[in-house]
Amino acid sequence: MNKRAIERFAETTHEVYAGAVGAEFGKAVPSIFTDEPQFVHKETLGKAEEKKPLILPYTDDFEDSYRAAYGESFLDRLPEVVWELPDGVRSLTRYRYHDHIAQRFAEALGVPYEGHAGKPKSGGFQRAMGRMGVTPAQTAIVGDQIFTDIWGGNNAGVLTLLVHPIRFGTIFRVLRYGIETPFRAGARPGDAL
């Protein structure tokens, strides 16, 4: 998210990547779709008295950019990001936090950001490909969910690459993965889903 950190990362890795990819560097993959690129690992606390380390993406000007985007203080609403709300209520602040982190991450990398893609509908894919000036034949999606990522990619006519989830996060994702298991079990590497 921090533009200076991303620039430093690019400075230290550019030559390595350029050497590995050769003449195709910068042209081999013109368009990539990804979910939540900013989250290596994010947790919540179950109870107010729980003590454990948490990792939350944040940078020095995040409060200012969040306030500019949503008209409220992120820090005033921080508890909603680390604790679940009562009675299963979904937190608008947590949703906005995730969206803003993804947007900041993409901006720092200098790549276009398409939020609210609405998978499995193809509209988000179409908008992103239009912005990048690429066709479905030049685009791939790497996803871990059949009923959103892969179905959405198929609806948009792009190459789909199904991977195993890094983490499940919520009971909803665990249940959805359970429903997908027969499709995953019957597929061999390279099969179309």
C-alpha cells in the first residue's frame, strides 16, 4: 500500500524478473484478475479480552485516504475490523476497509483496480479488460472458488485457473468449498470446469 515500499520492491526485483522472463518481460501477461491481493493473513479477535498478535494491512496515510473515500474515521471504527459484530451483523466498515486496502495496493503497484466485480457475472471482467485494452483470449483468472471465480471467468470467456484456497476464513467459505469438492475431485489438471 505504501508507494515508497512498492517502488523499493520494484527496484530490488525488476532485474531478477526481467532476466527470468527475457524479451517477454512486460508483455507476456497483460491482464490479471485476483481477489484480495493485500491479504497474506488477516484474523479477527473472538472476545474483547483475547490477546494474540494480529496482522492488519495499514500505512502512514491510510486514515486520511480512508476518510477522504468514505467520510468517516477508520480509527474510530477499528473495533469493527478486529471483532465480529453481535448477532452476525456484517460490518460496512470491514467491507470498506478491505475494498480500500485492495485499491491502495493496486494503486501502489501502478495497476488498474476493479472493485465490486460481481462474480460470477461477467461485467467486472468486461470493465477491467476494456480498461486494460485486452481481449478475453489475452486474459486469465486465477481463483480458488468454482461458483464465483471460475464461473465468472467462464462467463467472460477468459482462461480460468483453479487453485486450492489459501485459507477459508468463514464458515460460508468452508461450506461452499464442501459443495465444490465433487467438482474438484472429478477434475484432472488441465480440465475445463
